[in-house]
Amino acid sequence: MKNDSKIVGQRIVDFLKDRDITVHRLSVKSGVPNTTLVDLINGTTKSAKLSTIISVCSALGISVHDFFDFPPYNEVEK
């Protein structure tokens, strides 16, 4: 399984594709520096700050719950 930083980065990429917007546009809308978003997408950031995720979600028009509502985060451990 991918580590959390790569999963978060891929999730951002998926939302960007779904909404047909660029990383730069997301940066402008969210107030998160472009370099921070690129580092998240590339998985070079070890962990994302919650405030960054909240800003990204707000710019994408989704809740933090929606952002993390996908496997492996929504799977129940047995």
C-alpha cells in the first residue's frame, strides 16, 4: 500500500482531473503555495498539515470527509 503522503497527493490529482483545473489554479483558489501542492502531489512531503487539507477542500468545494471518503480510509478494520 502507498504511504499516506502519496495517497493524499493522488487524491488531489484525482480531484484536479475531475474538475479540470490546474495545480496553479488550485493554489490561487486555496491560498496554498504552488510548491506545497506540487510537493504533496509528488509525495515529497512526509505529511500534509490539516490546515492545508482544509484549504484545498474549501477551494475544491468539498468537505474534509469527502476528501478522505475512499479506500483505504473508509474501510473498516477487522
